[in-house]
Amino acid sequence: QVQLVESGGGLVQAGGSLRLSCTFSGRTFIMYKMAWFRQAPGKEREFVAAIDPSGRNSATADSVKGRFAISRDNVKNTVFLQMNSLEPEDTAVYYCAARHRASALPANEYNFWGQGTQVTVSS
């Protein structure tokens, strides 16, 4: 079974940076597409960024484009989210997600989730 463990969250001032990490275990990492989502208090979970199994192709939500970047290390079985120029509106619980590259799920749906890591941006 896939297991995902996020780390790197915390409290940061507006304009600061954080780097989230998600460690993958239980299956062959390179077979999985990875993504980051976030959920702010009182809001629905939203897509942040995704990266294909090779790491060559990625997508980022318009709300964070130019500030956040997703990457992966297929040797260390880890996916990262580099967050720069953080804003109070980025405050949320950030979740790592995975789906097998051959999954029959609808596009952009993920079936494995981490427990989340809190990011709080103060103004």
C-alpha cells in the first residue's frame, strides 16, 4: 500500500519561503504521478501542483504560478513543493497525493493521500 508522509510545514512571514517534502513508500515511486493540494479553513480542497512520473512535466495552479514549484527525486522517493513569496492567502493544510500512472481514475483525481502539513503565513 502506498504511504505518503509530508514534512516541512510551519509558520512563516509574508514574503518568506518554505519547502515541503513528501516521502513515498510501499510501491515503486517512478510509477506514480504526484501532486500537492491544499485546504484552507472553511474552503474546499484545491489543486496546487502536479508532476509526472519522470519529473519532466509538471502543472501548477494559476493562483501559485511563478511562486511555487513542484519537483521530485526518483532516487530518494520524494516529491517537493518549493513555495516562495508566500502570502497570507496561502495559509492551509498542504496534502501530498499520488496516483498510479495507469490508473483508471478520472484525470486529476488521486487515490493516495498523506496526512497533511500545516502552513501558516502571517501578515
